[in-house]
Amino acid sequence: MTLYRTSSDTQVIDNLVRAARQGVAERGLRLRALLARLQAVSPARRLQRDAERLVHCRHRLRSAADRRLADYRARLAVAVRALNTVSPLATLERGYAIVFDPAGAVVRDAATLKPGDTLRARLARGSVAARVISAGEDET
């Protein structure tokens, strides 16, 4: 059996082929658009963005911690200087001594002592024992 095509048949086939190609092209565009949308909401993209945010947040946290630590160090240095100025140890370093009576109390008044009392004097480095020969008012 031999098929004969007429020009109208060829035109119909050409129209169908054109329509099919156009449909495929339109569906291809739609598919690419849907793929782009899918990639935009892809977990991989979101993970990448979140990882970048995490790096940024870590950097900010480290910077904030460094600034806070520097501030605390500066405040500590000020406090240490203030404590050193009133420290009994600093007083001892300047050549003074802290004198203790036999009970271990700090001696603040010579009138509380009598000849023969044994005292202990703490110095900047070490301590000494001493015996009261006389006690009384300042001689200055």
C-alpha cells in the first residue's frame, strides 16, 4: 500500500511538528524556571548560607570576646594598682614592719606593751623576734 501525501497533509504535519517543538521549548523554559526556584530553596543553598552566617557570627563573637577580655584586663590592672597602693606588703617593701604581740594581735599602740614582752615583727622578707626594753610615747 502506498501512501500519498497531499500538500495539505504536509502542512498539517509541519504545523504539528512546529507545535510540538514550541511545546517542548515552552516546557523547557518552564522546567528551567522551576529548577531555578528549586535551587533557590534547596537545602544545600540554605546550608551554605547558614554556614556563611555561622562564620560571620563566630568572627563577631570572637571580636566581642576579645574586646570584653581587653576591657576586663584593663580594669583588673587598675584594681591591682589600687590594691598594691594600700597593701600591707607594699608597706613592708618600703621598709616598715608589722609588729605582733605574744597573742598574735597587731600592735598599734606602744602603751599596750611593757618591758619584757616578746614581739614578732614581720618584714618584707622574713620576720624577727624582739623583746620590749621600754615602751611609751613617741620620742619625736
